[in-house]
Amino acid sequence: MVRTYSILRWLTAALAISACAQNTNPLNTTYLDRFAAPDPRREDITECHGFGCAVVSHASLSKDAWRRVVAVFQPPPKDPQAERQRIAHAVALVQLLVGEQTGTAAHQWTHKAMLVLPNFGDMTQLDCIDEAVNTWTYLTLMERDKLFRFHRVAQLANAGSLTDPDIRNTAVLQEIGGGYFAIDPSLVDAGVPPPIMPLATWLAPWPPKISVSDARVQLSR
């Protein structure tokens, strides 16, 4: 029954995303409004998992744990590209620290050629909605602690349509005075620094041409 429920929930979400993806502006707060804590604090972090935020767990990061996150940004990066690399590593670290408390620091989906084969029915697993919302939470905690010099946290982005059937969601960073970048942990396993690529590349037909983006993190296969 759990398996059937998860599949139906995912299909419903997929149809909704497909409709949203017809908008000319892919940035939106749909899933943030529905699932994210509007004022995230490291003492009470909400973690979505189980596909489409079917389960919400709570975790906290101690001062010592957060110092490990801050240390990722020391010494301060000298340019936006270097900062994006630090952000990817910091997101992976927080994902593990939180996942150890929520049970989501487990082997995630099977990845092949940048396509994701979901393990339906396993509540320790995260789909792209879970990953996007959680990553936004982690990024917001970092931004509010003034760890970013060259970026700000943007809304989530979605893509997918009848002509682009790979329905997907991602957290987004905006380079201050510059463009938007997708940061998508659904493409890698738990605790692996996620790729960061220009949002235009992520929005293009899937799989993205990662070689022409400025992603610097090796994708798992």
C-alpha cells in the first residue's frame, strides 16, 4: 500500500509540476510555501523525505556541528566560482549531518547517465521535491549566517513538460549582479557535493550538457 500511495503521490506531483513548467518564469515558491519552514533555524531543521515531502522529520545542528560548516568557507573564497564550489561541499556536509538524525543519510536513488531511477516505497529516500526544499533550507541557514559573499538564495525552479518529460525541481542560487545557478543534489548520492550549473543549462532538455556548464563536481554514475 505504501508503494502504491507513493507512486500515486509522485504522479500527482509530476502532473502539477508539468503544468507549472508551462510558465515563462520557472522560479516559484510553490513547494517552499507548502513544505519549507519560512524561518529555518539550525536548532530545528525540517527535513523532507519519502517523496513529495510525504514525511517531515526534525533535526538540529549544534554549535560544534555548525562550526564545521563555517570552516568550509575559510579562508573566504576570492570569486563566485570558488564560492559555488564551497557551497556544494557545505550542502553535502549539512545533508549528512541532518541525515544521520533523520535516517536519510542512506544510499539514495540509482543514477545512470544523469537520469534518476527512484526507489519508490522507501521513506529514507528523497525525490527532487524533497531535495530542492531541503537544499533551500540549508542554503538559507548559510546565507543568514553571512557565509556567502557572492550569492543570494533564490526561489526554487522547476522544469518539464509534454515535450520535456524529465520532470525536475531544484534549489537556485543567484550570483549577486549576475545570473542564476541550479544546485541539484538529486543528481548525486547522499553526502556527495552536488553539481552547480547555470540555470539555463539545467532548464534545457535533459540530460544537461554538463561539460559546457561551470559545474566542478564529478557526478556519480
